[in-house]
Amino acid sequence: MVTSGAVGLGRQRLKYRRFVNSSFSDLQKPQVDLDGKACAAVGQNSLMALYDTMFSQLDVTSAQLLVTDRDFKNKDFRKQLDETVQSLLALRVIPIFNENDAVSTRKAPYEDSSGIFWDNDSLAALLALELKADLLVLLSDVEGLYSGPPSDPRSKLIHTYIKEIHQSEITFGDKSRVGRGGMTAKVKAAVNAAYAGIPVVITSGYAPENIIKVLQGERVGTLFHQDAHLWALDKEVGGREMAVAARESSRRLQALSSQDRKKILLDVADALEANEKLINIENEADVVAAQEAGLEKSLISRLALKPGKIKSLANTIRVLANMDDPIGCILKRIELADGLVLEKTSSPLGVLLIIFESRPDALVQIASLAIRSGNGLLLKGGKEAKRSNAILHKVITTAIPDTVGGKLIGLVTSRDEIPDLLKLDDVIDLVIPRGSSKLVSKIKSSTKIPVLGHADGICHVYVDKSANIEMAKRVVLDAKVDYPAACNAMETLLVHQDLVHSGGLNELIADLRTEGVTLFGGQRACKELNIPEAHTFHHEYNSMACTVEIVDDEHAAIDHIHQHGSAHTDCIVAEDHDVAEVFLRQVDSAAVFHNASTRFCDGARFGLGAEVGISTSRIHARGPVGVEGLLTTRWILRGCGQVVNADQGVIYTHKDITMLPGSSRRLQSSKSSSNNSHNVSSCYLPPNLAGQLLYALSQIRMDKKLRGRW
């Protein structure tokens, strides 16, 4: 370990001593700077006391070794240095090196770069070579080496330094305000050590886990290696290239007609059914591997593609293909002034990054939604579904025509590419994580890209005193037992206190126990039912277990949900419609149900065709996110030569001319319209009266004969 800080610590102590030993008149005089070498001599004790205190907490002993530049010119010193360090390491003592600034002959320690070493970075590189170290880690105040100043948003982190490429491309910022080198010195020291055979990593010292990550082989900071030019280039640019390729393909997809995009989806559905046997073989291999690895039953349940699942997915894609085209819909039309019409239209977001665990069927749903919405897509599934994801990705991308390109949907297979992708906020527009709360929380804290998703699926069913108990039993059992690993499964059952005495609570509990559900309780439920206490109400079991609690009334249930829920899906079972309406209005969740299982919170069941996930965020998309949640808007202005010119001569009308139902769609030709359809798509509305009249007439609903006469 190489450290510094003696001069700074010594200066603090000497300033204090000078202050307490000075008279008031002495303090009014100009203060002379303290001698740096004296500061170093005084500060060595404080520096080692600090390290001794920290290491002793871990029952580790440390030792101080002070060196100077001239010491390394002595061959005997170098030999003795190696022997001393090896002895210390054999005794499990950490050697801490520091330049002995108190007796150093360097005239200007923060400017003089002459000699064998000239700062801590070059000293560390020198020691790594002398001691034949396996690895050198240089800690900085930034994450690693950037292509430019880290404060410049255009600068990108370089994960693997290749001298032939990066030496001429990097722009260094200012040096550190303390120390002698800054990043320039670190790079020079790292290059010298790496080319001598010592791997070097520059990373941030502010993240205490970084050293452990480096030792575990994780991709943090910047790596310097003598063979970097042979194997690092492809990996360095892979993530960005994948995202850029997806964006380019998405633009080609958007340029196709609605019918062409529909055909792609139908081809994907056919390809899935044609390859069902192969897909199931690969999925079964994943399931067996997961069982042998001892993974949780809930994870294995989500991993398995049950019989009929591929056919169900194919049908879902066909439903999606036959839905109205979501791209280019006119959502609003405003006449700004005479002959100046503004339109608000739907538009794809761009490139989506979906990170999901276990469920390979999610890959199919997400890919089909991306195609329908005209978005590019990067997919990262869990390693437990590696084979399933690979075959599904191959089947889907093979069905995409060359005019668009299979790179529309990229599959990220390396775990260490995720941190890189999360930093590509200039080419990735939205991240959608589907998995555990730990996964979602980690992603939200690791990226500047907008994140859409839910961290937990803590769904409640509240059974009111007015509930039909037979109905309540059906709803509760379905919400818990139908698919306990789903995010919309019931995790907490809330029961009105009156049902304790009427026997309704016992009936509900008896049915749950019969189905094999393990019960945990809140304080009141534990006392009444003699069940173990839940360690927390905010818990997602994802298994045949749930929490039970007794509440005073619907208001107490609402308060409980707001305090302990995840704003996913919550349900009330009640015959009293006034109570139900209070619950529906006041529960602030993405989905709130009355007398219906929480399992209905699903994109396919909502008629969305498929879902990319369920969002509990309070953004444009909340609840099951289908095609519409993957769209943004654009403004299109149509004029005839108008200029602002300080608004002289412009009479603003700001008239809403969106018109009647059915007019929020794009213009379609009569050839492509269904003969049985009464909905007429919108077109550009001329601002003159005749145009408005003709447009209004075209919206009249009429039968086939009457339409022909018109």
C-alpha cells in the first residue's frame, strides 16, 4: 500500500501549535508558510496512528516504510526492501509505503518530476515492479480514465486502455489540487507498469467496494494490460455499437408501412410456433440446470415455459398485430392562426433497454411490443434462462426482414456489459427492469436514463364486513394460489374486524390452509389465529405464503396499504358500493379493483395485447405497460410561409380542431379501410369553412348504401 497525507496532517498540528503559542500581537503579523519538510516529519506519527486505528479494528497489523528517490539507486537497498516486505507479508502485516518528504532532496515536491519516481503513482508502479506484484490498483477521485475531462458530459469512461488508440484521443483536465500528478501521472505510471507485465486498474477510491470488485474480476475502472491491444477492442465498443445498431434498425422499421410492420409480427408468431419443440428443449435444459443449482422454487416456476405457453404467446402477438397502428396517431390538432395548423402525434421512444430475471416469455412479449411500437431493443435476461433467451432471440430476429435487420433486437449475454449500457444515455432512451426489488433499485441508482418499472409487487386484498364470503374466498384464493410467483399475486390479506366474530375470517383462513398457503400475521391476526408474526408488512413472498392482518374498517385498510404497499395492485371485496367507491378513489395504486382478483392486472387481460411490464412509477405509463407506454409525442406544424416577425400581422386563434371521435387516428386511404368500419380516420383539416363542412360530413356514421350515395 502506498499512501500520502503526512504533510497535510503535520501542517494541521503545527498550525495549531503556532496558534496556541502566539500572542495576540503575533497573530496580527503576516504569517509565514510552514516548512513542508517539518510538516512531513510531524505528520508521519499522525498518519500511521490513523492507519493503525483503522486496521486494528479488523485485527490487522500495519507497518510503515519510508523511502526516498535516492534509495532506489542502491542495489543493496532494493534487495533488502524485497526481503523486508516478504517477511512482513509472511507475518500477515500490511506494509504501508510513503515518500520520506522530511529528508527528501527534492526541492519543490509538488513541481519537481525528476528522479526515479516523483509522486505516489510512480512510486506505486516502481514498487509493483520491484516486488513483482500480481496487480496494481491506483485509486482516484473519479471512476477511471475518461476520454476527456470527467466533468464534460461528452466524456466516456474507457474500460480498457489501448495505447495505440487512446493516447492521441484523450484530453486531460486540470491536475488535482493536492498531490503532484493527477490523471496524467496515473496513466503514465499505469502504462509503465503494464508494459513491464504488471496489470493495472485505475478506479475510484470513493467507492469502498471497488477494490474487492477489481479482485473479483468485475469490470470497474480502467484496465491497463500489456496484451490489451489483442483482446480489448471488440469488448470496448460492443455495448455502444449494439445500441446504435438498434436505433438505426428502428428508424428503418418506422419507415415501413403499417401493413409491413403487422406482417413482421405475424411472421414472428408463426416462427415461434414452428420452432416450439426446439424452444421447449432449450427451456427444459435451463430448468434442469436451475434445479441442480438449487435456485428458489419461485424463480424456477417463472423460468419454465408451461405446455401451451408458446401457442399462447403466438396468439398474443397476433392480437397485437391486429390492433390499430400506434405510430403517427394524431392526438391533438390546433389551428394556431389562419393556414397554420399544429398537430401532436404519437412517436416511438427510440431504443429500449429491458433487464429481466428468469422469465423467458417476457422476452417474446417485449420484443413484439418493440416491433409494434417501432422501437429498437436491447434485452438482458438472467443467466438462469441463458439457453431459452438465446433460442427465442434467434427465432424472432430471423423472422425480421433484411430491410429492417436483426440488430433491431440485441441480446446482451455478458453480465459486465450492463453497467456500460446503463451509462449510454445518449443512445438508450428508456430502461425497463423486470425482476426483484434489489435489481430495480440497483438499476435506478446506477443510471441517468429514465427507468420505468416497479420495485415490489406487494398486492393487498381487503375483505370488507359487507363482502359476500363465498365471493371473497374465490377472489382471495385466485389472487394467492393461481400463480403465487407473479408480481400481481396477493401478498397481504386484510380482513374487517367484524368478520372475526361472524366466522368469515376463519372460513378464509381455512381455505388458504387447505391450498397449502403458509400464513404470517400482524399483531392482531397473530393473537386471533395463533400464527407466526410477519417480520415486516412490506414483503413480497413470491410463493405459497402471505401475511394476514385484521383492520377496523376500509379507512384503516387504506392507511395500511399506503404505509406498507408498493402501489402495484390492490383489491376490495365488498357489497357496500359506497365503501367500495371510497376504496377505489382513495387507494393510490397503479391498479385498484372491486370484487375482482388482483391477477387481472395484466397487459393481455387488459386487452393491451402484451405488456412490457407493470409500472408503479407516477409517470406517463402506470400499471400494465403496453404499446402506448412505449411511445412519446412529436409536434408537427403545417403552414404556408408564415413567419413570426414579432407577431406582427398574425392573428392567433388557438382553436382546437381535433374534431369528433375517430379523428385521433392518422389518414388512411379508402382502399385500406375496412368496408364494415364506421370509424373514419383523421386528415388535415383546412381552416376554411368549406373544408370544415366536408370534414364534418365525412364523420357521419352511416350504413353501406348511404355511404355510397354520399
